[in-house]
Amino acid sequence: MKYKRMVCLLSVLIFVGNSLAQSGYRDIQWGSTKLSARKMAIGYFGDRYLETESKLIFNSPFQGNDAVYTFFFTDDSLHTVTIKSELPYALSDEKKFSENFEKSEKAIDDLTMRINGKYGRPVLDEQVGTDLFLRWEDGDTEIELFVQRSFKYKILMSYRWIPFFERRKEVKIQQYQNEL
């Protein structure tokens, strides 16, 4: 009986935890200072990184492929995280074109299904030529996936803090109105 209660309680906790809206990237909260974000990111990506005044850059796998994770800061406040990756299947080899094309498409389908499973259906789903652009919103986070289909598929995912960009837009509008 205790086992059933524990399993039930654990299931409820997992469900509630997964249903909470995104308020950052992983456990790194939006608005975190660079020092705080760096400490958390090192736990995920290791202690090898590049740092500029407005960025932290880590190299780490994404979906099993090499990727570059970039954390963007303005006024020492985290507002965007991007992940750039490239699938390893070259479509320039005529003999393996069909096989590599199918592997590339399957990788993108799998990624999209995983994101849909976490955030639901996208609020925007666009195909521009052969490229793919999807957008999800979860709480105060906007998640975008851009796939450039060329001789190697390039993936760009971004997580953005919506209120940060809305405030910046309001400030710019106010500046334009003050100029009149």
C-alpha cells in the first residue's frame, strides 16, 4: 500500500513539475546575473567556456551532435539562450544522398516531436522554401526552432525571455514618441 502511495505521489510531482511554465533555460532563471548563470551552466556543460561582456559560450552535445550554447546578457541580466548545431549527414554525397536525407529528416522529426511533447503544439509553423521555422510559448519563454536544410542540416534553437523584449520594445516606442 505504501509503495502505491509513493508511486502515485511521485507521478503527481512529476506531472506538476512538467506542467509548470518555463521561466528560464533549464534551471537558470531569466534575469540571472552572468556569475550566477555561469555557475549553473558549468554544472551542465563543464568548465570550458568563452566569456565576453555580454555572452557565455559553451560547447556541448545537443541531440548527440556537437553544438554551441550561447547565453546572452544585457545589463548583466540573462535574456536569451541559443543552441547551434549541425547534423552530421552530408547531402553532397550522391551515393548516400537518400540515406542521409532520411536520417536528417528523421532527426528533425524526432526533435520536433520531443519539443511538442514538452511544450505542446507550436503557435507558429512555417515552411519557407525547404527551411523550417517553429515557435512555441511557455509561460514567459518563447522557444524557436529554425532548421536550414542545405548540404548539411543546420539547427538553431533559441529560448527568449518574452517580458525582457516587450519592455525593450516599449522603451523604444517611448523614445520614438519623445523625438516627435
